[in-house]
Amino acid sequence: MAILTSMEDTVFFQKVRGGLVTGLYNQKEIWPIFGYEGESFSQGGYINRGFNDINWI
């Protein structure tokens, strides 16, 4: 953990992190695992849908 913490502000680490986050959220098949319901604009926005309905946070 100490090694990762010492690297977290580097350009390389941020590039890898960004790629992983984008890679995960671009796969609709795994959205239910994270509780992500997709974009909200077409469904009225997060305020109208309940932004606090994820039980694992």
C-alpha cells in the first residue's frame, strides 16, 4: 500500500487509473455489480431518481 500511495500522484499512475475507471464504466454488463444505473439525464437526473439508493456506500 505504501508503494502505491507514493506513486498515486505520478502521471503514469493517473493514466492507468483513468484507463481502468473508463474501462469499467464502459462495460454495461458489469454495471449492476457496482450499482451503477447508467447516465441519468435521460431519466430525469439523479435528484429525481434517488442519488443515495446504493446500499454498499
